[in-house]
Amino acid sequence: MANAFPGSQRVPGLVATLIAQLAPEHERGLGQWQSPPPLAHEGDGAFTNNSAQAPHSRYVLDLGPVDLGKPGRREFRFARLPGVEFTLGLKLASRPGEQAPPAAVSLRLVLENEKDELVVHADGRLADWLWSEAGDAWFVYQRGQQIYVTMAPRATRPQRIGLGADGGWGTYFTPRAEARYRLVVDVARANIEERPVSARLIAVAGGWK
């Protein structure tokens, strides 16, 4: 699949890290395969724990479809997620034979915690966000700002800057055990004249790789 946007950043393979989902882990005990107990997610969305043996996307919070065909706003509330770094983004799948992403769409994601602290604020044309692809699916998200810090001669390391509450950075965040979150999604400019694209709002985290 060709990158439809020269200005966008394409990240091959990251979709495998973020949205590939494996069957639940089974642990052997007393001669039988046993599944681990589910986590106590609360609120909107369907939460999946793909187990500690999943190399990618151990945790997936699927908040459902987002209509990119018209301007609009949706609000989600959720709590009690695992305390590992999640990435919020859109999982896009074009209809069969229609693989062009929606260049015209502008989107805003605003995530706040129960203290009314700003965790994530990401907006702009989706064409300018980061895109990862796998077949006819895309994962679209944002990274925050970073600088490179000199550690030794000829050695540097990246350092995130401009962090929000709860580790917010781009569309990344790390939930606190007691935190409750409110996520607002605004489609500011819609995919009206282009071919329809199926979009789901998800948050993914974890994996041993």
C-alpha cells in the first residue's frame, strides 16, 4: 500500500506492535489449560486482555466506531485500566478495493482525568498524523515532542518533553489505578467527498516485545 500523504509519517510494522491481537494466553495447571481472570475495566468500550504471552497489544480497549463522514462529537468515560502505557488512535480499514486513507478529515482527541487535568490533546489533519499499515488496515496516532540528550561522546538518548498529566505524550498515556478518564473526540472536518472508510477508536498497550 503506497503512502498517500507525502507530509505524513509512515511507520511500517508498528501496527503489528499496536493492533495485532493474539488468542488469549492459556496457562497449564493441574493437567488443564486455564485462562487468566479478566481485568476489572469499567465504563465505555470493550476491554480485552490478550495475556502475558502476547508479543504485541496485550491490552486492547475498543471504544467502537467513529463516523468520519460528518462533523460531530462523541464522549467516552472509562476507568481501571492496567498501569502500562497505552496509545490512543484510530484503526482504519478501507472497504474492499478502496485503500486510500481519508485525507480531508481533521480530528481532535482530548483526554482528561478525574482531577480535570489535561492528559492528551491531539488535533489536526489525519494526513499529518503517524500511520502504520498492515494489509488494508491502518493505525493512526500521534507522538509528542522529544529532544536528544547527550549521555557521552557520540552517545545520545531521546527525552520526552511537554508531558501532560498521567504521562500524556502525543496520544500516549499511562493510567493510574484510581484514575477515571473522560475522552472527547471531535471530527472537525469530515470525509464528505471521499470514499467511505471504516474507523474504530482504540487504545492499545503491552506485549513482551
